[in-house]
Amino acid sequence: MRKPNALAFVASLAFAAGVLSLVTAVASSAHAAGPPPQPNAAQLRLGLAKLGVVGSVLYVAAHPDDENTALLAYLANGALLRTGYLSITRGDGGQNLIGSEQGPELGLIRTQELLAARRIDGAQQFFTRARDFGFSKSPDETLKIWDKEAVLTDVVAVIRRFRPDVIITRFSPEPADTHGHHTASARLAVEAFRAAADAAFHPEQLTNGVTPWQARRLLWNRSTFLAKPGEDFSHYDKLDAGGFNPLLGASYGEIAAESRSMHKSQGFGVARGRGPIVEYFSTLAEAPGVGHAPIFGGIDFTWSRVPGAAALRAAVEAVNRDFVDAAPYRSVPQLFAIAAALDGVGDAHWRAVKKKEVHELIAGCAGLFADVTAPDYRAVAGGEVELTATAVDRAPLAVTWKAVRFPDASSVAVDRALAAPAGSVAVPVDIKRKVMLPATLPATTPYWLAAAPEPGVYGVPDARDIGQPEDEPPLQAELTFDIGGRPLVLSRAVAYKWTDPVAGERYRPFEITPLVSVMPDSKVLMFPERQKTPQALAVRLVAGAPGVKGVVQPEAPEGWLVEPASAPFELATKGAEAELIFHVRRAPASAAKPGGEKPGGEKPGGEKSAASLPPVPAILRVVAQVGQARFTKGVVHIEHAHIPVQTWLADAEVRLVPVALATAGKRIGYIPGPGDDVAASLRRVGYDVTLLNDEALRAGPAALARFDAIVVGVRAFNTNERLTAAHPTLMKYVENGGTLVAQYNTNSRLGPLTAPIGPYPFEISHDRVTDEAAPVAFTDLKHPALTTPNKITGLDFEGWIQERGLYFAGTWDPKYQTVFTMHDFGEKPLAGSLLWARHGKGTFVYTGLAFFRELPAGVPGAYRLFANLLAGGRASRDR
């Protein structure tokens, strides 16, 4: 959703009457974890050199982390090409190693990790609307789920706006032993290579200066990571991207490592590379009339390609020749002259691109710092906020701060000289003003999450947003300066700045907050059949302004009761919080059997009978009524040290899920894994869960005997090396009669799993079932995993989300029993989703089934099956 702001016109100001509008990357102020950048002399030298390079390259792949950061770093900082990375998805279907965020929240984290990576390697970032749905084995399946036409349209839109000379895919468009998303991303690039040049393809994109665009060449950047031993690479074109940049004091491999290591939610920290990095390329397509040549051969990346640019080329060569590292300000007059010369360039696209580069260089060479901050990170639409505009110039130039235009369009004359007297240090100048925010400003939330998504793509009502990594800042200000008689305008996003006692100065984006945030403490409430007491629901309220009062009214769906029916609240100050407690229960008339099956409701082999009764979940919406206004969303903040604070609005809705659930033993010890919300899910159905730390595991098996079962979280053995030392203790716990359930771990070249997990050997594979509705066959209907204490039927595998499971066991000791087979369409049945073994008096279970997704989502059958695993063959104690 395109968010209006009072200075939205800034980005489209005409460069008329000699006025220069510097619209620096607004993200560098408000969205980056720091103040507006202050380039050093080496970075300025690179920027000046880049003025003479007129070429663009777009790299295309499927996910965050798929990009070749070494190549991006080389292209942006070595070849000095305008470089972009188009990630088809935001990675929201993956796993999370740094927190419990999943789905849209994980997509927000990975978006910002990509932007952090681009700030290091110098490329730009783009996306399509495609939703990441985990792993796909087929590009055809991928394109069907994504809605190929919609995503292809987005890729074309990015190409037409960015206008790359060369497009590079990370993956081959031909079938290969890789992720279906990967192959699909390459196929989209191949089709978009031609479609972007076809004026008949989505002509509605051809407005505001956007024209059809034919890239010169389409390349496949062949990765050596998946190469077979001894594979011949001699027929590929080669480029060494591992050079050293003396201005930056780093090789492109070192820059690439820093960039890639920003993918922290995926655990992709890598070592710095200081040697050669040979990249391999195959040409997939070329534009008509372009002679065949390797990689960039035959493509002119100089001003010679642009008519009428001869004088400009000479001026660029002169400013590069005359630049003085210790006195960058001396280049300012030449840069102003280059900006004027750009007005005579006929290519509107390159004129705009290079104007922006020149303006950033003017501010950098002039040593000009400008910033606009607020005393708080939030305000409500229609409210008042005091802003502070700050400017200081550290160069011996005649710089005068002329005026500030604040977000309410009010202008304040400043007329202050910023140059310091000889022999002294420049002093920052602050201008403060209280402004009223437009009442029409929408509350802050990412544009792709503002509307309900479609199955394969996010809803984006405004086509201008497509491709953009994030929203425009809601508030911007214009600062006008005079430098040696020449006007310069800087645009700055309003940000909140504070001092952290450990991290020091910090920035975060300014946000528009709702008058009241409404946040239920749980997105799912589970209602076990035998639990007669109502479930408590806490609703947290946060005031966006002082003096907010109203009534909270949960809107109960048919067949459910909420007590009390409403509750008043009053929040005296901005940021004040209150918690209201409601109790939710099923209405007596709707007490039909929930979930599971009626006697005789499932025939052998899993065939359903007419008597089957699936669970009936319902949605409860929580509404805060303030006067005539209804508030139905809660503000969610995502905070990790390596990215700026992220904000989105989540619906204040709770899924009410009845489930016929029996349990055997309530006391559960839980060893957390990364991104693991299973422990909280177990508490929702009455388990007493204790998180086990290293000290608890060191206490020995006797101390663990109090638990009816112990659960090991996802990827715990991958991320907690101390579990290896605890393995004998855990096995002794099982031998003494305990039940241990180990959820999936990975085993790969990047993260080999060398330590044992169970009492007997088994090997974890890459086997998975990606279709959440894939058929499941039971191999032993009498096995305790299927009978005790819940009878598991085909109905229990209905309603699963995203996938059946991943990282199944591939081989195992004969002492392990298997319970299911399942498979994706056209593949052989896989039996390794669940291994069950008796060890001494107890039970060990390894499972790759995706309980880490299903339980937080409130899938009834997943709870029933997991309860059986926790029981370890014991009969129910709760009947």
C-alpha cells in the first residue's frame, strides 16, 4: 500500500532553475541501523569513478541467501556497475535460527537481512509478490502455486524500471537436482528477458517514464557448490571475482563474507575469502543484433553509448583526475558542473541515475551532515510531534542552511552559515518545530502485509510498490542549502535516535501507530474435549496517545461464549499498557465430538466414512471500541541487533480449535531448539513444560526422572554442541523408563551431524514431503504411536500447513520401527518420517514431521499424534 506523506513530491522534483534535489537513499537514515552515511575519501573516490560507468546488471534468484555475494561485491565495487539482486521471495517459508518468528515475521527479518547485506556489498535489492512456501521439488508446482503470470509480471516490472544490460540467474532453467523455487526463478528470468521488451506485455506498466526494455544478454552463473566430483567446467566462460580493492582495503571475497554473514536467521556466517574466486557463466539468451561474446563482451559501459555526452565524459574524467583525498570539498564545484551537464543528456534514465549519484557525492565531498529526528519512535495520525532538524558542515566551504520544509509542508527559514571560523570546529545547528500529522496517515505496516494474501502471492494494491524492498518512510523533511551560491536540497526521513548503554547511538524507523494496539496473548486456543474449564485469553492494550478509553468487545463466533462479554479500559498516558482477561468456552449446545473420529468413523487403510466428524475451528475477533472507531489490530515489534526494529500490524484474531485429546503424563522437559515454539504449544493443551538448560542436563538421569517425557527441539543437535556431551545422560533417562522425542535435525555438507541422536544408529537424509496434503499410509495400525492414548486416523492428517515433514531418516538400525509411509506426487513412499524404538524400559522417537509448524498453527491431528509420541506407549492417565 502506497503510504501518503506530506513531502511525497520530493522524489519527483524537476531539476529546474539550477536547483539540485538530493534524494539520498532515505533508508540510510530511517531504515538502516545508523545515521545517514558519511563517506570517507576512498568511498568518494569510488563514487567519482562510478560516474564514468554507464551499465547495470540484475542478478535473479529465488530466496534470501541465494545471491552470489562475491559476484555482487565485484560488480558493484570493482566493475562499478549499477548492480541489483531480485529475490523472487522474502524467505518467509523457511526456518529461523535466531528466534521464534515464522511466516510473515520471518519474511520481515530476511528482507532486512538482505538490505543489510546490500549496504555492505553495494548492490540494490528488489522482490516480487511471491510467497515462500517452504521447499518445492518441482518448478511446475512452484509456478502453479505462485501464479506464474503474476510473478512474471513483477519480474518484468523490475527489469523495465532497473533497465539492466545483463541479467544473471543463479540457477539453470533446466530441470536439476535442486529446489523447485530455484529452477522456477531461472525460468521466470528467461521469459522476462523477452517479455520486458514487448510493449504488448502488460502495457499498464509503461507510465511515468517506464518503457519496454531489452537486456543485451542473459547469463547463468553456474555454481560449483553443487558440482559433481570431477565435473568439467572448461566449456563455461570465466571471471575472477576475488580481486583486492585497495580503496576499501578488502578483497571482494572479504566483502562478500561480511554481506553473506548478515543472513543470521539462516546461520550463514562464512569465513572471509582472500584468494581467487572463479565464477562460471553460460549464455542463455542474447538480444537481437548483439554479437555473441563472453559475459560482458561487446557491451559498452561508458558514456560513449549515450548521445550528447562527450562533454560530460570529459568533465567526469577531470573530477577524477583532480580529486584530493585530504580535501574532497575542492571537487564540489566540478560536481555541480557535472550535474548541470547532465541536463543535456538525452537518455532520461541514465540522466536520473547519475544525477542522484552526483548529488550524493556533493553532500559527501562537502562534509555535510543532515538529519531529522523525533523524541519518540511513534505517533498517531492526526497527532502532534516535535521534530528536530540538524545540520553541520565540516568543510571550509561557504555553506548556508536556507530553510527546512517539515512533513506538514510548513517551511521554516533558517539562513544560518554553517562554516566554522578559521581554526575552530563546526558546530551543529538544530531547528525544532512541532508539526501536526495528517489524520489520513495509515498505521505502519509493510505494504505487502497490509492486505489479505492470495494463496501464492501477497496482495499489493498499488502497483508502484511492486519490486520495492520496503515502504517509503511515513514522514520526510526537506533541508535546503546554499553552497557557494548553488542551491542543494536534501531529503531526510524522520527517525528516532537514542543512546543504548551498550550499543551506543541507535536509530530506528519512525512509525505511525494506531490509537490503541490490541494484542491477544495467543493466536490459537486449543480446547481438549475432556477439559471442562474455559480457556483464559489475555488481551494486551497499548495506547498510542494519552487519554485513550473505550471498551474491549471480543466477537465470539457461533457456538462459543466469552466472559465477560465486554470490558472497559482507560489508558492515561502514551505508551500506557493494560491487560484484560477473558474466558472462552464452547456453548453447551455445540458440544458435538470435536476432532478425531467417532467409533467406526475410520475404516482400515484410512478411508473415511460418512460418520467422520472433522474438527470445527472458529475465529474470535477482539475489538477495542473507542468512540465510533473500531481497532482490531495489534502492533508487533521484531527486534534483533543486526537489523533495524521492524513493525507490522497483526490481526487481533484467535483461532479456537476443539480437539479430542487424551494424554499420558503431563510433566514434560523441553530442550529448546532455534526458532522453536512447540513448548508453548504443549502448554496450551495442559502439559506442564519445563525448559531444560545445560545445567539441568548435567545433573544426570536421576534428576530427569521426574519428567514423563523429554522433547528435543528442532535442530537442537545442530546448534547446541553441548547436547553431544548430554547424549549419554539422555539415553540413560530412556533406558530407565523415560520417553525422549527428538525433532528434526539437518545433516549436510555445511552442517554435518557427526554425533549420535538416538540409542541406535540412523542417518538423517534430505528426504521430505512438501505437499501438506500428501497421502499418508499406516504400516501398523496397532502400533502404540497410532493407538495410545489417541486412535490416529487419516483425519488427523487433514489441515496440515506448508509440508508434511523434512529431514526424514534415510537409513536406520533394524531396532527402529516405522509407522507411516508418505510421498509427494510421483515419488516413492518414504518411511523415515518417524522412527520408534524401545531402549531398556523406555522409548526413543525421532521425527521429521513438521510439528514445529503444525502445533503453533493449531492443527488438531498434530496434537493428537504428538501426545501419542509423548506417551511412549503408555495408556492415557486422563480418561
